[in-house]
Amino acid sequence: MYTLLIDDDPITIFLTERLLKHEGLSDTAASFQDAAEALTFLLKQITVGLVPQVVLLDLNMPLVSGWDFLDLLKGHEIQLQGHCLVYLLTSSVAPSDRARAGTYPLVAGLLHKPLDKGKIQQIRDHILPTAAAGA
Amino acid sequence: MGRLTNRYPTKPMKTAAPVAATEIRFRSLFENTPELILYQNENSTILDANPAFLKLVEKPKDQVLNHQYDEFLPPEVRPLFKEKLAEAFTGRIVRFEMYASQGGSAPRHWDVVKVPLMEHGKVVGVHMVARDITEKTQSQDQILAQNKDLQQFTYIVSHNLRAPLANALGLVGLLGVEEADSPAFEHARTHLQVSLEQLDQVLQDMNTILAIRDKQGLAEPEDVPLAEIVLQVLQNLQDVVHECGGTVRVTIPDHFQVRGNRAYLYSSLFNLLSNSIKYRDAQRPLLVELTATGEEGQEKVITFADNGLGIDLAQAGADVFQLYKRFHPTHPGRGVGLYLVKTHVESMGGRIEVSSQVGEGTQFTITLP
């Protein structure tokens, strides 16, 4: 599973990377603590046709937040739709976040931290039929 | 009109003595109550007005009686009064609130009751009693604003408690699957330690903030010689300023004093100067200029300007003073300093504003009463 992790917190990145590894899903993963750098990376991946299947995106980040990232990605939704699922991975429990998440077509779900086996399974269930259909 | 005037307040008296006593009691209430009492006819003509009303509109009785109430009301509330008076003339007691000036008075919040006076099953006039509820309304608004603040604060705190807690939970789970003594296991253990320390730190922040809020309004303000506080801050930071090749220029008039709290002033200026040092621009030597202005008995203005990295205010917007918000993620920091500065300044009854230009510097303006 080709995964892009975006979180300003290095501990969350470590935790997510290890969990993916234990689930045998860490074949390809890229991690960024800075959402602006992650965006540059993702746009480059679009041009070479190698978009990640899953983006795990933190919401509360300084300067470029998760929401900013999604807004900046708006022009590229068409190229990503159907190939790339964005999951918001957040420690926020504000109901308004879920409502806002629903307004972005790329967002497949909102997951509360910490990520665990069950949540990874949920993503996998979602991604595999998509991947099969794409193949 | 004259007819109605004559009808009020005379009524045939059945048993003279008790009615006279009642009359005295009600007359005393009418004359002495701080509430405004008017008696009006259907055309909104004032037929009687109590001293409280005359005092508010600063007019003698003969310039009030037989005048339209509209003359004392701003145009925007006249339709409301007309409607409510008409409603009272249908025989109903009408109650409503409004915010308006009356005569030449300053605008106030009023709780207004209109009570119809019935004679032979017909409404012959309407009494209006208006109570000034300005203080109550203002304190209500203040409580609402504070409540909103607290809600925001709770949300921020819960988020910042949840973040390290979620990590700790995840890491504990991970420790169960990582091979003991492997590098990953050791990493997870170290991260767990850090997460718990972060959790503890948030709770310590809460203690600091709540302690300031608790003292709000309790700490007696005193006249503080600003130069003395600035000197203390400079002494405590002089090594760091010197090390980075920085300069601090201070312009404070002789004997300049501000009304406030010594510890809060010290903490605010210490935080601001620490930020200037931390977020200085490597392209040029740090220059901080602190200036104080304001005459005796007037508001005092302290400006604190540096030539550092600056903050992108278009992006940061209202977040600059928000708890746990950070604007230079590559520099270490927790997003607490400016929140504390604002809390301190506000607890001294002051306010703080910021202007900034990325690559040029940041200027804070503190205004104290």
C-alpha cells in the first residue's frame, strides 16, 4: 500500500510507520512533517503518475494545516479521484471537523488518533477493492 | 384629549379613608421610584409623568405633559412603541425590552411594561413602567463573551491533552508487538516518555493560566515604574542578547509609571524579548526598540518592535495570541508565550495589538489604563 503520511508530530509519524510495518503495509511510504513539502511532493507524484493510494493527513499543523492542504489540492482533485484516498488522522474530537471533512470529495474518512490495527483494516478494506478495480 | 386628562386619576370614592391611604401609598411610589412611569392616551400623548422620567429627559413637567411620547424617542423605536401601545389598548399587559435614548439621555437598555387602565370594560389609558436594565444586560453580554472564550479554551486544551495522550495509547499498544530490546522497542519507549512529559506540560500550562485568571480583578493595581521592570528584564536576558550580537534601545520618559502589576509586566516584557531573540533574522543583527508614551492620568502606550523574522499575519490572522498556536515551526517553542502576554495585559485592564511584516520584523503595542 503506497502511503503518504503528513503530520507535524514526529512521534505520530513513528507510530504510524511502525503500525503499517507490522500490518505488512509499509512497502512504500513517504512521511512529511511539513504539509507544504508534502504538497510539493504529491504534485510531483501526480506529474509522473505515481500517486499514493492513501494519504494520512493530520489537521492541526502550524502554517499549512490539514484543511489548507486540502484546499491547496483542490485544482488536482480530478487527477487524484479514484486513485488516492485521503484519511484525516486527528486528535480532535470536534463534531464540526467531521462535517467539514464531508465537504471534500477526496476525503474518505476521519480517524481519531491513535491509529491502530482496526483502523488500518478499515482503510485496507476500502482501498483493496479500489486497487483491484484500478488494476 | 382634555376629556381623557380629566378622567385621570379621579374616580368616585366609596369609602374615603382607606382610598386616601391607598392614594398616598401609590403617589409615594409614583414620586419616588427610580423606574420611569408615564400615563398615555391612545394617541401616545403623555398625560402624566413621574419625577424619574422628568429627571431622565431633563425637562420640566409642563414641557412633557400633553406632548407626544415620540418627541422623546429616537425614530427607530417609534414604530415599536406605537405597536406596543396599540396592543395595550386592546386590554392586554404588554412587556418588551428595548435599547434607546430618551430625550437627551444616553442610550440605555429598558425593560418596559405597558398596563392598560380599564373603566367600564373599556381601556381609557395605558400606564408605562420602564426599568433601566443596562447594567444587567451588559453583564449578561460580558458573561456570554466570557463563556464563548472559555468554550474555545476548553476545546484547545482538550485537543492538546488528547494529542500526547493518543500517542501514549498508541505507543503502549506498539510496545506489546515490538520485539523487546530491539531499536524500535527502545524508540517507542523513549517516545512514550516524551508523550507523557508533554501531557504533564499541558497540565502545568493550565495551572499557570488558571492562576492568572483566578487573580484577575483581585490583584490590586499599583503604580509601577516601567524603566525599573525593563531593566530587570534586560539584566536577565543580557547574556543572550549579547551572544547573538543584538541591541535593545529603550526610550522611556523620566518617572514614567504604568498602572498594573509588577510581575505581569515583567513576564510580558520578558516573553516579548525572548521571542525577539528566538525569532531573530539571521540576515541582520537583532535590534529591539522599546518606547513608552502617555501623559500622567492618560492611557499609557508601550511599543515593542523588533527587526526579526516577522509573522505572516494574513495567514495567522486572529491566531497570533491563541494558545498553542505556532508561527515558526522550525524553531522550538510551545505556543504559550504570546497567549500569556495577552492574558497578563488583559488582566491589568489593558489590550495588546500586533503588526508584522515577514522579513522585516514585528511590533507589539500594549495599551494600559
